[in-house]
Amino acid sequence: METYKFDKSMELFNRARAVIPGGIYGHLSPAVLVPGKYPYYAQRGEGGYYWDPDGNRYIDWMCGYGPMILGYNHPKVEAAVDEQRKNADCFNHPTPVMVELAELLVDTVKIADWAIFAKNGSDTTTYAVQVARQSTGRDKVIACKGAYHGAHAWCTPGHGGLTDADRVNVLMSEWNNLELFRKLVDEHPNQVAAIILTPYHHPAFADSVLPAPGFYEGIRSLCDRNGIVLIIDDVRAGFRLDLRGSDQYFGFDADILCFSKALGNTYPISACVGRDDLRLSASDVFFTGSFWGGGISMAAAIATIKELKETNAVAHMMHIGKLLQDGIRETGAKHGYEMSVTGPPTIPYASFACERDFMRQQVFCAEVTARGAFFHPHHNWFISAAHTEADVEHTLAACDEAFAIVKEKFND
Amino acid sequence: METYKFDKSMELFNRARAVIPGGIYGHLSPAVLVPGKYPYYAQRGEGGYYWDPDGNRYIDWMCGYGPMILGYNHPKVEAAVDEQRKNADCFNHPTPVMVELAELLVDTVKIADWAIFAKNGSDTTTYAVQVARQSTGRDKVIACKGAYHGAHAWCTPGHGGLTDADRVNVLMSEWNNLELFRKLVDEHPNQVAAIILTPYHHPAFADSVLPAPGFYEGIRSLCDRNGIVLIIDDVRAGFRLDLRGSDQYFGFDADILCFSKALGNTYPISACVGRDDLRLSASDVFFTGSFWGGGISMAAAIATIKELKETNAVAHMMHIGKLLQDGIRETGAKHGYEMSVTGPPTIPYASFACERDFMRQQVFCAEVTARGAFFHPHHNWFISAAHTEADVEHTLAACDEAFAIVKEKFND
């Protein structure tokens, strides 16, 4: 296969460095990919593909880090946006679509008796913790090491600009370590307002880990016995495992669920939903933003959820993801590599079982990407409903070449 | 004049109360207006007007609490959005318009050597404080009582779900009280990272207050002498006083400016800009959100800023705002009322000088609103470039009727 060059990306990046700190920041920073080996900008998208400014096309296995779930420029979502745009977006009041979207979420998500909307995932995870505090009259929250709940000070993976006070009420536990959760609750009697978890463990720079048998049974029971609110941060996994909520995929009921990313098929929106007994506390926490009543993203979200339901999209994404996971495992084996394939099929990740330093992984993912299938070396990937079996085939052919390059380069 | 009814608003609100905590939350809550006397939903907007679900038309003197500055559905902004939408919004990377917008802001805003983008005003005020902390190695920030810097825990005007730790590093001063600022800095030597101020004082449930002569000279000098970063939260006033930044309108230079609201003419975007010596610290603070690289709102912002420049929109808005301010003062006087008319002409507010309990104010604003000109009783208003002299005339005719009603009702 011919491989890609990124000259126009680099030109833009050099302009950007003069006027933006670091040029590109946050999760989009090229520093979290392999600098120089990846595109830095996106020009346009269509279905399961996007093009960079150099004209290179990618099968988008990252889906914009999750927000794209039905495909870029999906006709039904865009039609709903067209319709709402005739009215304009953001007013002195919400628009009627806000009521419709809340009704749809309450109807769709099992534990949801109410819904409330914002713009960032972080807005909702922070809010969920505050609602738990308001409801319990307690301050502490237990989270897992390595879990990502957003970029607010209490949970950011960054280090700059923080103070000691930011995390004084955050207790750190470990994924699947039920004993440690129990110990922390025991050590802080009547002080723990919430346990916040992602539905499974999907840290960056590491493999994904599913819940161990009995883990959620134990967590649910620990919360019930101690009056603790169980918050599931479904920002990343939401709508890719079970439209009723990722808690249902793993067989338990959360008290609060946080959604964002896939909810509006790239349009900016987040949502927090919860059980009836938290409704009053939810309205006691002041929660607002200038654009949160805007109708365009809500119209996009209504169209997205309806289309996901009507097309049984999760089943299709599971099928495609399974093909990709199995294919990578088999192609790796053909070259003598055991691949650690983790995460649910719709949010897969694959890495080299023989290393923890990402050296082979970085070469492998960059070579696959330069052949038109975007693989992030250090972060789980995402499947969309627009992806096809042909996309998997093209990707596995690229993997085949990339494994051969890794093998030669590392003398394996 | 015929007055309005709100039956369809109430129907929607009753549906909403079943599925959304409080029905409508945050700054859009009808509880901050006069419940029952105002529309609760917006159906559509065009230019300086919007219509509620009952078909009532309003001259929108709130501009969606600020985001609308050129008029709803402005042709040039919508054309830019159309163009960007062909490409889709949110990807694995930023789009080229991010570089263009950063260059435009650095070119437009006097103190800006760099720019960085997010979705909420709160995102940028919190980030600005973190950048100041990172740069100074200090924890404390001084803010003013009654100032609104967003809904994050360190600054929210709400009470629910907070902990004592949230504000342990926030020292409260008072607007225009230079002595108190100096005292707080003296009492916390080498501990104050930032002073954060709105360019003038625009609290809710109170009149606006401009900076006293010498106030900003004193603040700037206090910051310089003590190595404190001066953050101006221009989220509300930005682009309505001076396109170079509201610090320039009041004759001083900030170190960091926060923008949002008007920046994208209702499309959701916020920005933080700063001086070169803060650039490294700015890139040391992890700052990200799922949709922050999205091109649509950035394309809207580029079109908005260019149109504001090309049409000299601030001058037109100042003219309209001045007509409205003078007209309210004169119409009030005709009925024997002294009106307290405060704020810059483009962000005006008027209240009854004879009361502090808002009793007349609520009746007055509701009666004007029910005659087709939206007046918020407890929050400053906003002028847009789409507003006309005819809009002011209609509004003053409504004021004339409303003052008469107040006079009769209160036996004044």
C-alpha cells in the first residue's frame, strides 16, 4: 500500500504554534499520538471516513474520540439539524426539543426518571457528584486510579494549576478491587456521598479491563448498605453497549448516568440522568451554561437516538467490532505476535502482549494509520454504525503490512 | 396594546416538570423571571426578534442572555456554518478553522498573544485561574462579591452540593473597593495568583456599576507590584464594548481575557486569550472537552467577528442602547418615576430608584414583555446589531403603558 504524508498538517500546526499554547491541546494534541507520524488536522468527514488537509482518507476507528456514532454527515441527523436551524439555536428560554429529548431519554434509559443537559462530559460528572453530595449531605467521593472523568480539577489527569484543596474529598480506589472500596467506605463512615465508575475500566496508555464477576454486585450492595450514590460515567461507552445504559450491559442499575460524546453524533451535548429519589437534589444544584438551552444539538440527539434504535445499530457495531478484534488477533498471530485485544467489541483496543512501553505499538498504529485506517496507539478505539466489513478487510490488510514492518524493525 | 398569553409555554413546562429537575434549570429558569408572567420556551428567532410557542413575538432585549449579537439567523454567520457543516464538525483532530480563529483573535484583541477554545464561559474562567496558579506557583484568587464567573464550585452563586474545600482558595473583595483588594493582598503575601474581575460590575438582582475613577489603575498597579495575574472575565460584556477587549474600553490592559456568549452569535464556543509570558503555563494546564475541536462554532465565530468589524457594529449598538436608556429615563419621568439606568448603553439595565425589592420592577418588566419587548426584571439586558430605532420606539410605547399600570397598581 502507498503510505501517507502530512505536509499540510505540519504547515497548519506551525501556524497554530504561534497563536495557540502548544499548537493543539488536550486530547487532540499530537503529543498523545506519535508526533510526525499522524495527521494533525481533519478537513472533512463522510460516513465512516474522514480526510486530512493533505487529502489522505482514513477509515475512522476513533470516531472523533467517540462523538461520531452513525457516520459523519448522517442524513437523518443533519435533516433534524436543518429543521432546528431554521428556528435558530440559543434563546432566553429552552426550545420545545428540550422537553422532547428529556422524554426520549427517560423512555430509553432504564434508570432514568429525569434528564438534564449541558455541553461537556465534565459538566455532567462534576454535577453528578454535586447531586450526590446534596442528596447525602456528605462530601467524599470514591473514584478509580487511572479512570478518566473529565478535565475538572477534582479528576483531571493533568498536573498544571492544581491546588491541594482540589482533591481533598476524592478517595482513590482501584478497578475491580472490591476489598479496597469496602475498606475506604469503612474508614470514612457516613462520609462517602458517591462512588463514580466508568462502566468498565478504559484508561489511556493501558489495556481496557472489564468488570470481574461479582464486582458490580458488590459495589451495588456496598452503596445500598451505606446510602452511597452510584454514579456511572457513561460518557465514553454510552450508546455503544446498550441504549438502556451501559449499567444494563453489565447487569446492574446505576443511580446516576452521565452521557455525552455519541449522544448528538458530533453535535456538542451532554446529559445527566438519574433516579426519582435524586430529583429534588438535582434541582438544588445550580447547573447552567450560556448555550445549554440551545436546540440544535438537542435536535441532533433526538435524531441520533431514534436512528440507533430503529436500525439496531449496536448489534451492527458489535458485529463489525468483533470482526476487527478477531482479525487483529489472527493477523498478529500470523506474524508471531500475541495481541492483547481488550474492551467490548464496539470500543476495542489492541496492543502487543510482549511489551508495556508501546514501542512496537507506536510503529504498528502509525503504519496502519498511514495506510488509511486510523489506529490510536495509546487510547481505545470506537466503532460506528457506518463502518462496514469492507472497512475491516482494508484495515486488516494494512495490519498485515504493519506487523511485517514491526517485525523487521524490532528483529522479532 | 394587546397583551400576550402563554398557554403553550405552560403546557410544555408541565410536560418538562415530569422529566427534568425543576422543569427548566439554571439561568433559563422561569423562577428568575416572574413565574406565570413570561414565556417559558422559545420557538424561533429572526434578526432582533424571537417568537414563543404561543406565537407571541418579542423584540429580544436579552439576546439569549448575550449570545445573539448580530441577530438570529444572520446570513453571513449561517453561510459560514453551512460551509463548515459540509465538512462535518468534530473529529480526531482540530479543523483548519481553529488556526484561523486563533489568528483572528490574536489580531483583534489587544493583549492576546495566544488563544485557546472551549464550550462554556465557566471552562475559560476556571482555566484562567489555573493558568495563573501554574504561572505563579500560588493558590489564592481574589474575586468580587456578587460577580458571576460561572457555575463551577469555586464561583457558583448556587448553594447545593458544595463542600468547604471548594472555596478555600477564593478570597472575596468588593467592587470598586481598592483598599480591600490591597488589604487582602497584604494579608496573603506571595499567595495571590490572580485577581479575577468582570470589566464592570454586573451582578444579578442589582444595578450595574462602572469602575470608579482610578480603580483599574490601582488594580493594575497592585497586580504588577505583587506578580499577580489580572484576569478579566469578559464572557458577558465581550464584543459589546470594544472588539479589542473590554479592558481597552476602560483604559487598561488585562493579562488574560475570557470570552464566550457573543463570540459565535449563538453557536456554542468560548475562548481564553492571554499575554505571551503566560503561554507556557497555559500549555501546562490540561484543558480539553470532547467537542472543543469542532469546526462549526469556530466558523461561526470567525464570521461573527469579521461582521462586527466590517459593520462597525459596536457603534450602532451603542446608539440604539443610548436611545433605549434615555427613552426609559424620560418615559419614567413622565409618570413621576426616577429610573436608575445603569450599565454601558450596549448592556443596559433600568430599575425603579424608589425601591430595592423589585415589586414595581417585576410588574413593569412583565407588562413591557407582554407587549412584545423582552425586559428581564432582575438581570442586565443586551443590545444587538439587529435592533433598530423602530424597535426602541415600540418598546418605549410599551413602557409608557407599563408605567401607567405600575402607577395605578401601587397608588404612586
